[in-house]
Amino acid sequence: MDYEKLFEKKNYVRENFHLIPKEALENYERAFDIQYAHNSTAIEGNTLTLAEVSIVLDDKISIAGKDMREIHEVENHQRATDYVRNAISEKKSLDEKNVKDVHALLMENIFVGGVYRDVPVYIKGAVHVPPSPQTMFIQIKAFYEDLQNEFANAITCAAWTHAQFVKIHPFIDGNGRTSRMIMNYQLMLDDWLPIDIPKEMRLEYFDALDKYATEGDLSSFVEIIADLEEKQLDWYIEAINCVKERGANSANN
């Protein structure tokens, strides 16, 4: 990844963001939210299709034949997404309260969230075994302290936040969805765009996380985030350039 080019794209988008029509921004943000809710829950086994997630979120209709937990998962994902956006608008740094609030929202109507586990857990399909409850409490305390450290850039910070949190696995369930939320929290806090990890990348994504958990190597996961961030930036750049081109054509006619 050419990080200098990535930073240039970010600056270009931020400098010209105001040129994109409000309606286009709202439409794209809504489409992103639906895709994000679909992929993040599907990675964890939710069987709702993208179309069904759209119906649940936009039309407020439950899907016949689907478990109510799956309905709650996508509804909760949107609530947590809205919470993160609001926290970013208030320029709140990521802390323990925010993390617990995000988890509580993600688990609403499923079980009481925002409470750390007191039993061992395992990550299906992963080599890494999360720490015992006693060790977990020590590690999660260190996690919040380490959030204050300096990172090379926000991409690395977001990658570490996600990878380290899911390595600790402080909750009984919902750690993956929470970690993806707080990853985007870190990106948005530094004026980057939130990203969506496609369910089709599930194996590559899990392998990168397991590599960090077992070897301490974050590089593969940083690359995944950087690539997805560039794709998000490219959409906005295309929209900005279309507006500029229309303006130039109008001026010449």
C-alpha cells in the first residue's frame, strides 16, 4: 500500500467533501449502513440477505421464518453505528464507557451487554485461545491505557484497536461486532471514512487477526484496512470529480 497516496486521497476528499450534493451523501451513507450491518453480522453467522437487512432497517418489517435474534442483530448494529457517529460528532475519544455502550447496544434484546465475562471463551476456527477471566481483566485494563499511546498513523491505530480487543475477547459474545465498531470509531476520529469488511473476505480477515494474536504481526491486518479505506475514498473522489466535471461543462457552455 502506498500510504502517501492514501493520505493524499484523504486530504482531497476532505477539501472537496462540501461539493457532493447532500442527497447523494445521504443515499451513500444509508447504503453503507445497510451493507455494513449485513456484512458485520453475516461474518458472525447471521443468515439475513442484504435485501432482507434493508427491509428490516428501512421498512421496519421482520422477515418471516427468521430467528428474532437475527432481526435484533441488524437493528442493534444500526443503533450502535448511530451511537458511534454521534460520539464522533462530539469529538469523544474512545474509552471504556464508549466500548461498553457500543456492546450494550449491539446486544439489546439478546442479553445484557457491556458486562465483561467471568468464564473462559473460545474463538471458533482460531488458533489463538483468549485469556482466562482473571488475565482478561488485567489485559483489558492495559488495553484502555494503551489507547493513549502514539501510533504511526490512524490506520495502524484502528487495526491495533480491533486486533487487540478481539484478542482479549472481554465479552461472552459480540466481540467481533464490537471490535469492528471501535475500529471505525478510531478511523472516524481522525477524519478517515468508516470501512466495511465484506463477508467474502471472512477467511482472509480471520487469518490476519489470528496472525496478530499468535505472532504479534499486525501488518496483514493493517493492509486489509488500508485497502478497504482506499476503496471508500475512491467512491467519494469519483463523486467529487463528477461534480467538478459538470461544473466545468456548464461554464464552457
